[in-house]
Amino acid sequence: MHPQLWQDLRPLMAALEACGSCAEVLQLIEAWDREAAAACASGVRVHLLVKALDSMAWKAAGRDRAAADRQAVAALLQLAARRLAMAEGFPLRLLVAYIRCSAAFLGLLQPEQLELWLAALRQQLYRLPAASARDISAMLLALGMHAKSAGGQLAVLAGHSGQQLTAALLRQAVALAAQGALGPRDATDSLAGAANLGLPPDAAQFAALLRPVELEVGCAMLAAHPGTAVIQACLDAVEKQRSAVALAHVTWDVAALEAQRAATDAPDHGAATWARLVELVRDMAAELRLPHVPLQQLARAHQLTQPHGMPGLAPELLQRSQQAVEVALEEKCRALRAASSTSFVGQLAAAVSELAGDRTPETTCIVRSSAGEGLTVADIAVPELRIAVQADGPRRFLHNRCGPAGCPQPTAYTLARTALLRAHGWHVVSVPVWACQHLFQDGAAPSNEQLVAELQRYLLDHTDLAAVIAQRSGAASAAA
């Protein structure tokens, strides 16, 4: 971009940064579009539309998507499509921003807009080899989110053209992984997108995406244990790179994989791996000036493995890690309470109350070990009986893999959460969000009372909650 033109645009870019809502972003862009867009080169329009779309996507993070925000995003998606339909196709950077923003506000992208986007992507396929790992993985993840939302977009993506183009994106992600250009975050997004699109990588692609530090994200996302040899290769790479953040990621995910292995009674190959991990953590302790998320991963890995007699972390590092977990759990509880519980959680809490007798379940509370360490946030809990009931939404499951009952299989992270609580004496009941979906067939709108009654039936027919409440209540009374 010409330096003088960039100087002229800087105030507008700063104003976009300062906008407090998506509606303000739209208002600013629409005003610019009316007054100045005609005099600007196509590249300038693209640059500002990318900035506006990215700004809206960022504003979606960590906040409730208010109706005004959703209306603004829908209008900006229409504006971007209309402006660039006049040009010679969508530049790749705008394609990325467009689909990423639409995925942050699921339900707004219309099937015809997605078809337009796919047609524009087809025109830009020759540019994929030059695209960044972040852009390729962001497109895969966003398309996977649209596929998982199961609206009209799913039919578009399941069509022949949609399958061809998403497969091309996956191939490019694999090519980047083979070049060593795909980092852990990009591998996470690529694998998650592929899973939701029903594009599970073949063995060669999977191996490429797991090299070397991508192991933890790929296996945990797809609930697939890669084998000890692959894990050891991953540890070799971490040790060579001296990456403390990568080490924390791998530590947590190996613990999650081992929890999954223990839950399925698979052969135990993890003791030696875990011992080596702990040695690496101790060796790199001086370098472990970690942000909160990796510290939380270390603490949760410790909590998950200690009940099984695995070696523990160094006391000073463990203390810092546990403090990070406490801060994160408190912040999560405050955020959830401020946003108020979803209707599903509230209805499930009412159903649990019907079975809990004279005990009052708590909602959105921190579940603790017997030593008082924070473990996770439970949607619903009966703390005196150490019972947790989790209202598990779509992200807790793999939507291209089914378990024995024909329902989506939980991710390894979901299994690890359950294993963590059970290892510390908690009984865990998982209730999937689709437990009542049959009541909504043919456009029906069941009442709150009907949904609570159906959830109560689900708890009685498909879980052991009532029996465990009776047993633990009896034991508590006898102990008293």
C-alpha cells in the first residue's frame, strides 16, 4: 500500500480498534463506504473490510453475542459479499476474514453466501500453497464450526464441491505440517475442522499433522492414542527445542491420553513416558516462566496422574500451577454467573433437584479434591455427596465418531475431565445437550416443565444418578 494512503487510513484503522461493539464497527464502515469507498482502490477496500471483519470476530470472544451485534455482523457479511462481487473475485485474505467472522456468529451465514464463498475459494486455489498456516487452519476450523452447527450450511459443505474444497484445505495443512510450518495451535484448528467436516485424515496425513509437538492436540481432539513411539518422538522434539510452553501442552495431553487409556483398560505403556515428562519439567524448571494456561495444564496433569501413583511435579512449580488453576476457576465461575446459566443447565438443575431429596444442588460451582484443590467447574453439583452433573454441549463430543449407543463419542478432554473427578472421589454424570432434542421435532416448542420432566426421565433411564444419591445419602446418614 502506498505510504501516503496508509497515513490517510490510519485514523480510520484506529477508530475501528476503539469500537466497543460490532454495531459501532458497522456504523463506521458504512459511513466510510458511502463517503470514500468509490474513490479508493480495490486493495484499500479489501484491507478495510478485512480489518472490520476481524474486528467483529475478536469482539465476539468472551462476550454474549447480543442481537445488535448479530445484526451488525449480518449486515457486514452482506456488504463484503456485495462489494467484492463487483471485483474479480475474493482475495484470499478476505476469504479468511469472512469465514472466520461468520463462524464467530454461527447462524448468520446464509447457504447462498457460503456457496459464493466456496466459488471464490475455488478461484483462489492456486494461491493456497502461498497461504500461511494460520489462514489455512482458520478456514478449516471455521468451516468445521459451520458443519457442526447442522444448519443449511451442512448441506452445502456436504456437496461435491464443498467436499473437494475442504479436502484441498486439509491437504495443504498436511503439506505445511510436513514442512514444519504448522504450529500446535494451527494443528489443533486443522484437526478440529477436519473432524467436524467428516474429513478424518488418513494414516499418513495424521502422522504428518502430529509431528512433532502437534501430537497432543491431534490425539486429544480425535481421542486416538498414537502409541508410545510417537509420544517419545514428540518428547525428543520438545527436549531439543527447549520449549517450556510446548512441554506444558504435551504434559497435560499425555495425562489426558493416559486417562483415556485407563478408562478403556488398554495396555499400560505410560509410566515410563510420564516419568520422562516429569524429568523434563524438572530439568527445565528454571525456564518455566509460563503464562496461566500452560501452568493450569501442568497442575491438572498432576491432579490427573497422582491418584495412580505417578511421579509428581516439583513443589514450587506445583504451587504456582495450582494457584493459576484457582484463579482460572474463580474467573470462569464469575463469568458464568454474570452471564447466567443457560436454559439447558437450569432445566437440568431442576431435574436433579427432583431426585436429590432434601439436598439442594448447586449450579456453576468449583469442584474440589479432598485436599481442597480446585479441579474444575461443575454445571451442577451436590458437594456433600461428591456428585457432579455436567450439561455437556456439542464441543464435548466428536461429531464424526459414534460410541456404542450410536451417539457422538466424547473427546479425550471430556474423558480426562471425568477421569480427573473420579480419581478424586467424585461421581460424574454426563447429560448431552441432545437428551431432549426429540421434543423439538416438527417445529414443536415444548414448555420448560416438559423439558424438566424429560430430563428427569433421562436421568432415571440412562444414568445411575438416583441410585448413587440414595447410596451416598445412606452412607452419610450412617456416618453421622
